[in-house]
Amino acid sequence: MSAESPIVAESSYSEGVLSSSTYSINDEDIIAVVEAGGSSGGFKILSLRPTTDDDSPFELRITPATILPKVFLDRWLYPELPSYLQEDHLYTLISTRSGTGLATVFSVVLQTVLEAVGVPATKQTLVETQSSDSIKDFTTTTLLPNANHGRKQTVLLLSGDGGIVEVINAIGQSGQRSRYSWS
């Protein structure tokens, strides 16, 4: 993760590029813009930048800005945390045996973005798989019992498509049926 020099001068936004006298950021690199808060106000632009590093093919860039064009803010300003991220417990499940760099995605990008948009750390649990049964076990020992007790929960699954299949199969094979909806 890197912090850039602040954009303090007026910037322009045209054809998907935010430009100032010191910086330019392309739309395809932007994750979100959040209010910086504090006494200084302003904004933080969260974006990804490709790297040549073999350990991480990208880095999260946080660019502070004081003045941004309205058309840019209308498109990118993250207005408020969705209710499911305010109310639900958030489980981030990392399947260590699938894909490449999933743990890096979490530690370099997702964890910082969640913090920047205001997801409280007390509402988050990180679960890293330890075996081929970890997702199934987590689903039957945590997700289903919580659902059956009416607890709201959200799962971010950093996995291949097999992880989703494992969750669905675990729910189907458990024989438990939640009286609450899944979405």
C-alpha cells in the first residue's frame, strides 16, 4: 500500500481520467472515493496500481485530495455503508488452496478498503482454510447455526468457484433448514 502526494490543486475529470498538476488516475484503477474525515476534511481516492513484484501483482494506492470535480464525486464517492455491512457480522473466508494471491488480496487491498469505508473491525472475522473440509466445516458449524438463530451475517468468499459449491453442498447435506432467508 502506498500513500501518494495529496491532490491539493483543483483537478479535472475528463474521458475517465482524474488529472491534477501532480497526478492522474484512470477510472479502471479506482475502487472508491471516501470522505477523509477529521478536521482537514477532503477525500481519499482508493485505487489499484499494477506492479512488477512477483509477490503482489498490484498495490493499493491511497491518494488524499481536497478538491474534486462534482462529476467525479457523483460517480465515485462512496456515500454510506450498506446496511448489511453495518448490521451483519462479516466473515472473510480465504481459501488458501485456490487461486493465487488471495491472502495478498485481503491483506493488501480488502482489509484496508473495509477499514476506509467504515466496516468496524469488531464486526469482522477472518477465516483461512486449513484443509479441503474447512469451508464445509465452517458452513455447518458457524453459518447454519447463526442463520438458524436469526443472526445476520455476510460472507466474502475469496476462493474459486469450488468454494461456492462447497458452501451450497454443505447447506444441502447438513439436513438443517434455516427459517431465515439466504441471499
